[in-house]
Amino acid sequence: MTIKKESSGKRIKWLIVIVVLLVLAIFIKNYLPVLKLNLSIKTSNSEVTNILQKSAEVLKNSQKQYSLKSKGINFSNSSSVFWADNDGYTVSNSLSSAINMDFSCLSEQNVEILAKNISTEITNLFIKNGYEINKVNSSKSFENSLLSGVYNQAYEKGKIKCSSSVVLDCAGQSKETMQQSVDVACTDNYSVNYEQQLGMLKDLGIKWSYAEIIRKDGNVAYIQTGSSFGFGPGAYEVAKLDPNGHWKRIFGGQDNPTCDVVKKNNISNKIIPECWQGEKSISNPVN
């Protein structure tokens, strides 16, 4: 009888250990990633940190709810928020804080459901925390977003500008890496960036597209442009800053210019590294 009681007691102890380990495993799988993420979100603005932490919880819950195949949620202080004023002049706010969740591609029907539900939850979260929806920088309708490939909603509170984006298009370098994504990004530096960029946007007549100086050589600059929401095909402008502080367009497009064009305008290889000579791309000969 003693041996049986001892054996029974050992079995109970082992069962308790197994149950505890299972509970711990479930906790680590479902909750620890969010806890770690919350600890790693650090920005210079406590309000931005707070709203991104809460947004991360929404994304994590969605990951479980929709059984999304994702490696988790990432945080960065080097993202961009693209923000247009009422006239369409769009400011690029680089070095913005953001969270991102990539996931394996869903069917068209399922990603539509996911995008609508996640966007609604995030919008409700922002409104609950005192933000207002900015209609100028939000997608006009979900149907239009199906054409552009991204569903975007914008929010503002004081000097803080935020956006949430669901990328509907499935993209990747191979079949195994094809993904869609959800992003939430915020900036508190819009006013400064607006003041710095508005003159160039007006001089070059660039609306509903951001413009960033990528390279400069003296008073000549290579300016990258792109859609208001930062998605879709981009282009470039080569422009010159005159003595009065105004930008003058020299040429631009999506492809490299011909070598005749760079020679004619004396555009160095610091601005345009390569040019077309006939059907051959060669190094820009202008130093």
C-alpha cells in the first residue's frame, strides 16, 4: 500500500509540473511578445510612445484573432509619415516612430475583412485617446483603396500626426516571402518639416506627392518624389536653387536621363551616377 501511495503521489506531482509548464508555454506564446514590445517602444514623446504601445496590442490581438502567420511586431524610429495640407502640399516626416506587422498573404476577401476590422479598431483607439480623424490624409473609401493597394487612415492631436496603413497588395521577392502588412506611425515634428519643405514643393509645383532631397552638389539637388501615402511608383526631379532661394526644375522622370541631357545641363555624377548612351547605361562622364 505504501508503494502505491508513493507512486500515486509522484504521478500527481508530475501532472502538476506538466500543467504548470503548459500554462507557462501558453503565456509566453500569447503575451510575452507584447510585453517585450511595450518595453522596447521608446520615443522622445510620451504621448507617441503611449499610443504606439496601445496600437501594438491591437495588432497582437488581431494576429491571434485572424491566425495570421507573422514573425511578430517590429518597432522603428526611422519610419516616415507623409502628411498633406489642405492644398495638397505633402511633407515627408522622416525619423518618425512606427510599429509594423508583416504577415503571409491572405485571400483578397480575407484581407479586405482584416483591413476594415483592424482599421476600425485602431481608429476607435485613437478617437478614445483624444485624436481627431484627418480626412485629407485618409483614404476616401475602401473601394478606392483596392485600386491604390493601401488603406490609409490619418489622425492628429495637437502637434502629433499619425497614420495607420494596411497594405492590401501581396508583395515579395519570391513566393515564400510574399507578404502584406499593417503599419502605425507617428511624428511630432510636422510643423518644423512643413516650414522647411513647403518652399521647395511650391517652387516645383509638387502636390499630393512627397519630395525628399537625396543628394546635393553645390546648389543642385536630386529630389526623390512619391505618392502621398508613400506607396506606389516613385520618380525624381533634378533642380537648382537660385540665389534668391527658389528651386528651378532642370529635368526629371523615373528613368535615368540621356548622357546628352546631363552634359547639356552640366549635371555631375554626384547627382546622376549613370546615364543612357543609346541603349547602353554608362557612368555619367560629367565630374
